[in-house]
Amino acid sequence: MNSPLIVSKEKIIDATQNEIWEVITTPKYFKDWMLVPAKAEDEKAIELGSKIYWINDNDVVHLEGEVITFVPNTKLVISLIDISWDKSVPKGSVTYEFHLTGMKSGTLIKFLLGDLSIDPEGESWYNSYKASDEIGSIEKVIKIRKIRETSHT
């Protein structure tokens, strides 16, 4: 059995849980913060049971996600299935997760991705996500939204 490959990151950012939740659940923002941008079934905010797709350059879905936990402003868990994996992978075995906790100084975001050891390219994906900064990108999206909102008032 392979060693587990689970990316785990956390950071406190100066934003409310609601502001973060809106960015991570609204498809129009995916391209602004996801390392590999996904597409939702439609452009409305995702919810429990929503499908999310990662599509390659040949317009083929290579990774499919389904929202399996949806606790507004608190917890989002997307179960992942890749076309290269054994189809018998149980739902929830590989997940893409955000956990939000309100703090005095902002919101603690915990990001988890894994276990990627099932993927033939798992180590490469693990290293890419370990080096990436989705949380920092989410923080930038929120800052830009706040600037736009104050400039319109």
C-alpha cells in the first residue's frame, strides 16, 4: 500500500466566513483561486449534491467532483473521482475540502486534499498542491471584491 498523500494547509485571513464561502462556492470565481480551475454544472452557487468538473485541454472531463458535505459558511467537502482511477473507489475516499472557523482576527481556513496516493500521478499532484496557494488566492479575490464594492458606493 502506498503512503498517504494528503495536502493540509491552514491560514487565518482578514475576511468573514460568509465572504470566503461566497468565493469558494460561486463558480465564476473558481478560475481566480483554483490551481486547476473547475466548472460547475451551471453558473449558480454550488450546494449539496452539485457536480463539479475538471476538464482537460481536449475538452474531456478528467476529474469529477460531487459536493458531499455542505455546511454553509463552515464546511465544504467535494468527493473526487478521476478517469485514471479504479472505478471501485468509494465516494469520499479522495476529497477536496474547506473548513472555516471564525476567529477574533478573521477566519481560519483549513484546506485538505487527498488521499492522492490512489492516483498514478498522485505524487506530482501532491507536490503541485503543496506548493500552491489557493488560500492566498481566495484572500486576493475577497480583497478585490471589497475594493470594487467600496469604489461603487
